[in-house]
Amino acid sequence: GDQGKQVHSNANSKAYKTYSKAEVSLHNKRADCWIIIKDKVYDVTSYVEEHPGGDAILAHAGDDSTEGFYGPQHATRVFDMMEDFYIGDLQN
Ligand code: HEM
């Protein structure tokens, strides 16, 4: 079901923003890589070189990576890891 809007704060009191698709699309390279997963935006720049799946994480850099992210290659622990990279929500 619809879980509604996420609260824009966490235990670290980070302030989160809302980003347009156009803005996210500017971050489409190895040295500046944002990905969208289920309408949330993740800055994975610091993780690109560490990613066990290598450059697969770049396949939809700056764009929707939901399908690749939920592929069979990812164990459930990845769902916890991703929170470290969350920077905000996609504007709707
Ligand atoms: C926040 C984003 C991501 C994180 C934290 C992440 C993390 C990981 C981790 C930890 C693994 C090793 C397997 C495991 O422990 O489950 C992995 C493997 C893999 N990932 Fe990602 N991943 C991310 C995004 C993506 C995206 C967007 C794709 C797009 C297709 C992708 C493709 C792959 C592939 C193909 C493998 C398999 C590598 C192999 O077994 O040879 N990942 N990822």
C-alpha cells in the first residue's frame, strides 16, 4: 500500500531534500553518481569503486535504477546498506 511521504529526518538529523528528475540526471557519471530507487534518490558516488557488482551500478546513473537494484544478485543486506546513501526523494 501507499506508505505516504517519508519523514525528512533521521537519527543523524540530516536534512533531506526533494529533487527533480532533471536535477538527478545531471549526476550521471562515475565521479558524480546518483541513482533513483523507488522514487528515492541515492548518492552512490563514494560507493562506485567499492561496489561488488562493479560498473553495473553505473548502468542507469542519474536515472531510475530500481529494476537493477532489485535483481537477484542482491541479498537483503543491500537494502540496509542503501540507507547510507539516501539523500532525498524524487519530486512528483
Ligand atoms: C545503493 C545501491 C547499491 C548497493 C549498496 C549495492 C550493493 C551490492 C553488494 C553488497 C553486492 C554483493 C552481493 C550482495 O552482498 O548482495 C552487489 C552485487 C551486485 N550489484 Fe549492487 N548495489 C547497489 C546498486 C546496484 C545497481 C543499481 C545495480 C544495477 C544493475 C547493481 C548490480 C549488481 C550486480 C550485477 C551485482 C552482482 C555482482 C556479482 O555477483 O558478480 N547494484 N551490489
